[in-house]
Amino acid sequence: MKPTLLSLVLGMGLLLPVAEARTWTSSNGDRTFEGELHSYDATSGKVTVVLKNRRKLTFNQDKLSEEDVVWLKKNGSRSLGGSSLKIGELPKELPDPDGEEADMSKPVQVFIMLGQSNMLGFGKAGQLKGIAADKYPYLVDDGGEWNVRKDVRNTFFCMAKLQHNDWLTAENGNGGGNFGPEIGIGNYLGEVIDAPVLLLKSCVGNRALGWDLLPPSAVGTGSGGQSYQGDSESLNRKVKEKRDGWYAGLQYDQDVGAAQDALKNLSTYYPGAKEYEVAGFFWWQGNAEKGKGNVETYDKNLAFLFNDLKKDFNAPNAKFVCATLGEHDKSATLSKKMFDFAGLPEFKDEAAVFYSKPVSKGGGSGGHYGGNPETYMNVGEGMGKAMVDLLSK
């Protein structure tokens, strides 16, 4: 009989350290292992635990000690798989926001937004207002004034400095009169999630995943075979001042560190908030990957990125949505690498790609689509819908 993963874990007595993990004991009391509870069904007795390698291990509660079963019955409803997050039905057309504040008794659902300049946002809000009533009517009221979502907070850091922190409105997405995909994303998430939503964007332009944003677990997949050079053991990612010049992964450290620091002061960025859950990650990047083999390893680096983000934000159940470059066909190598990443069995129902070319206008990504507001709205809506779909699974 082929041994199960659980029997191998217990039989080898492996001790696998996982953030916020607990020690589990076998029913006969002679083996232990560590993992983080993902979900528990008290009716069937089915338990799912996330191991160090982020693999989900499912088994029946009778494999565990009586003490573990008692703990499950007491705490299982607070497991990651049993999150308070509830997803409503996505309407065919978004209505105007109701202007009501979110239910602050529920944990804030946080979505981390990363990438480079087009994630930062160059859509022209002034041009958008002229077409909003016709193309995106939920953005404006009957008098043509911008609607404000008081259940979605829009916070933006650039180079670890706060640029914008306010309720979501298309009038000012990134603090400079322009906007990125956050407007479409935030309106779709705010409509279907019955909880406060925080969009936490941390990015800057012209940064390559194969170098500047190289994630900590990346080994030999950066520019010229480079590996991550930062402090992978840091509990809070911060740029190490003792280093002279740039290093592979510095921008990852800075962007992730800024978001981590913001979450430590949650109520500063979402007034009245006490608890949060990191529910998902958005990634729009790629124009800086040209040369040095970065494109050829893009799928591998995306996998490293997703797994490292889940670890750094203690969010093993989070989802990941990325978007292709608007001028690239699906057959383009960079696009193909994105779809290859999302198609990996380990990311089934966890990652998705939005194909941007059919909805992009105003030129290529390197020219920021000429600031065309429809491009940034359309990509944002597409990414938002893709996240809603993943969250519903």
C-alpha cells in the first residue's frame, strides 16, 4: 500500500516550521509535525493543514490526538479556509456604490498590489470623467460627480513613501491626479465582498522581476543567473542600509517592507480597523524584463514571487492575479510564461492571468498607453473580475 503524505510526515518525525504554525500529534502520541490549519469540517472530520512547502495536506481528524481534536472543535471555525470572507454574486453591470461604510466587525480584506509603472498608474482622471457616464456609469452619480466607495480604502506607497490614503474614487487613484488598475479592481471587490476592503499598492516604475524585484527564494533565475541577495531571514523586509548601491531583490524588500509596515499600523490606513486578512495579490509588470534572460525565467520567478508573498504576509490561502502587457499577443514569450505559471498544478484555483491586449488602447506599456483612461479601467476591471472568480472557488 502506497504511504500517504501524512504517514510519511508522521513516520519521519519531521518538524516543519511554518509562520503561525502549531505542533500536531498523531493519534498514538508518538509522532509530531508542524503546520498551519487551513480548514476544518466538523461534520465530516476532514482537516487540511498547510506545510512549510505550502503544500496542503488533508486527512481525517481520527489521525490526530484527542487534544488536537479538542483544539480543532474550539478553533476550527477561525481557520484560513473558514475565513469570514464571503463573496456575493457578481452583477452583469456594477451599480453605483451605496455610500455606506463597511461592517467594521469583520476583518479587513487586504489586497496587495505590486509591479512597476503601469501598476503605479498613468490613466488620466480628467479624460475619464468625460466618458465615465457612458462607459463606466458606476464611477459617477446622476449629476456627473465622482462616486466615493466608503467600503474600499485606497492606499499607495512609492519607494516606501506614502503617496495617497483615502476612500476609493476615480478622481485621484494614485495621489497625483492619475490612476491605475485600482479603480476597476476596487469597485468590483467592494461590490461582492461583505467586509471592509483595503487596496494596498506598493510599487515604482522600471523595475525587473529578474533583478530589482527578485523574490527571496529565487536561486539562479535572475539576470545572468543571479540569485536574491537580500536578507531572506528578515521578519520584516527592509532595505539594508549597510549595502552600497543596488542588489538583486532590493525593490522586493522595499515594496514588501512598506506594505508590512502599513499593516502593523492598520487603523492609520483603514480607520477603525482592528483585524485584517491578506486575501490576494495583484501583479502588473513586465516591460522591464527585456534582455539578460529575464523573460525565459519569468514563469519560475512568478512562482517564487507568489510563494514568497504568501509567506511574507502569512497568507497561504491568498489568490494571485497578474495581467499581460497590452501590446503582447498570447503567443508572445512573456505572455506565455505568465499563463504557464498560472497553469501549474500547485496553483490550481489560486492564480489567474488577465489577457490585456483586447482591451488596451493608446499604444504600448512602455509609453503608459498614452495615459488612455479606458486601458487602465479595462485592465483593472478584468483583474478585479479574475480575483472575484478565484475567491469564489
